[in-house]
Amino acid sequence: MKVKVGLVKCNTYDSEELDKALEKAMRLSGGIDVKGKSLLLKPNILQDTDPAKAISTHPEFVRSVIKFMKKEGAAEIHVGDSPGSHKPDFSGRKSGIRQVTEETGANWIDFTKGSTIIRTETGKRTKKFTVTSIIEKVDMVISLPKMKTHQFMLYTGAVKNLFGLIPGYTKSTYHIAYLTRNNFGEMLLDLLEAVKPAYSIMDAVIGMEGPGPGNGYPRPVKLILASPNAVALDTIASTIIGYDPKLIPTNYFALKRNLGLKLFSDISVEGLSVNDVKIDDFKLIKSRNSLSIIFDYLHLRVFERLQQKRKPKPYFIEEKCIKCGECIKICASNANWFEEGPNGKFVAVDYNKCIRCYCCHEVCPVDAIEIRK
């Protein structure tokens, strides 16, 4: 049976165009029955910052989704996220999403105010996750990712967006447990199975290319994608920006596990043609060589550490650094710390401890970290 992905043109975040395009994408992908249901909308708020930076799902996109779900008869709509660097003053206001939530009568949820355990008996890497407790109180979870590159996972979309359901700095411990891209990708698929999102709707009006997910560059893509299957959506989105979808671990291993798909050819794209909208010059993260793929696939711990040493490193640009300490707080391997130098304190790094998860790069608010050999 074919899995549908709605693929629709949307040039701007103007409400009239956005509302029409989003509804069309939803109808083309099969639609969703939310009448009388309680929903959790999970946007990507990697950093609570200006929407123009394309770091987070655009607030007008979130507004359009809320309006659509209300029109379809949703009884209750909750909105929230938990960035990797979830500070006590995180509010979602700088991203504009908190204001949209309040203006539309939806409920803003602080993911750190309560937690619960969810399970999947078929998990390959882990069978339980500690997530925000709102998940117990809703009938459906809907993923609202931003189309972006990702320094560690190459690409981030509907599946990776669910990682934000895990509150705060707890997320960084998963990078210690699952060092390689493949292992981490399989863990994300375990989370997908535990959460069972009802739908995924991607903001690809303006995406991010280059050193994403936090320090890349806005790139107009002018698309909206929607699907009841998160992996199908990610397969099409990653193909559009120029990846071989098999190189994205969550795509590849989802087929092995038959998570609603056995073959990429099981996906039916409705609306625009992928070939007509494919971008040839999207700035991508360089993918792995064949030797590291073999080692990664074997899941051998000794090779995991060797592979980490071969990866590019995070380098700290002292002139840009504002000494906020977020890169130190989020580092689960304790590889970063402040040291005193001739010009005052600076961030020091122990590259023998560094696992190349690039969480520090993700949370840096001033682009003071570069990933390079």
C-alpha cells in the first residue's frame, strides 16, 4: 500500500497563501481526523531566536497549522518544545511561537514541568524514554519540523524533531550512549515507535543549508510537505535537497524495520513532482566514506571510538565567544570547560573526550564554533 506525501508550493509566510498551501498539502496526503481530539503540536525550536534565522519552525507556519486543526474540529491544541539548552527563562517568545500559541487560543506547554515514561517493545537501541508528561494527556502528537541540514545526522526533519520531547539537557546523554550516526538514528526510530506521531507537516518555505541545525544559512525552498508517515516525509525532503535518502540513517533503518515502508518506492508523492523541485546546489553536510559506514553498521564499540576520532572537530572562535557557558552545560562527555588565558577566560576542549556530537555547535547563540578537520 502506498504512503502519501503531499508536496505543495508555498512562496511566503503570508497567511492567505500559507493557509491555502497547508490545507492542500494535508488533503493531498490523505488528511487527518482530529474532530474532538486533543493534540500536541511539536515545532522545532532549536533556539529561541529571531524567525528570520530559519533555526526554528516559523511562527506563522505554526499559526496556520493551529487554524487548520481548529477548522477540522480539534477539541484542544497544545504547543511546546524543549531545546537542548533549555534555560529556566525559555519562553518561546523570541521565536514568535509562544505569541502565536496565545493569540490562537492554544495552550503553551513547558516540557520541563513534568515527565513520564513511554515504551516500545520493539526498540532496537532502547525500549523506554523519559519525555514530557503532556504526551499522556493528548490523543495525537503532530511533528512540525523545519527543513534543515544537521552537522551530526546530515539532515533533520520529522523524525529527529521528536527528540525535543525529551526535556532539556537529558538529550545530551543519548549522544554518549549512541556514539555513531547509525546507532543514534536507530535510537530516534525507537522514539518514533514509542511516540507514534499521527502526522508530520514540514515548514520548507525557508529551510536551512550549510552548517545546520543552528548555524547554517536561510535558503528559500518554497515548499510545504505533509504525511501521516514521518519517514516517508523525511525521505522526500532529504531527496529534494540533494541527499541520497539511503544515507540518512533514520530513512535507511526504517525500511529495515518496516516502519510503514518496505521500499522507498512505496511512497506516493501527491501534488508537485520531486524532480521539478529538487535543488542541485543546496549546501549539504559531507557524508561518510564507505569504510566508516561498514564500521558504523557493525555497531562495534571499538570502531565507534575510532570513527569519532576521524570526524571533524568543533573549534571555538575566541573573538566571537560571549562566555555564556552553554557549550559547557550541554557537553555530556565533560570535554569543554572554562580556562584562564592572557585575554581572560576561554573555552578549552579535550578532544580525547569529545565525541563529535556537535551539541555545543547547535546551542551556541553567536556562531562562535566551527566544525572542521
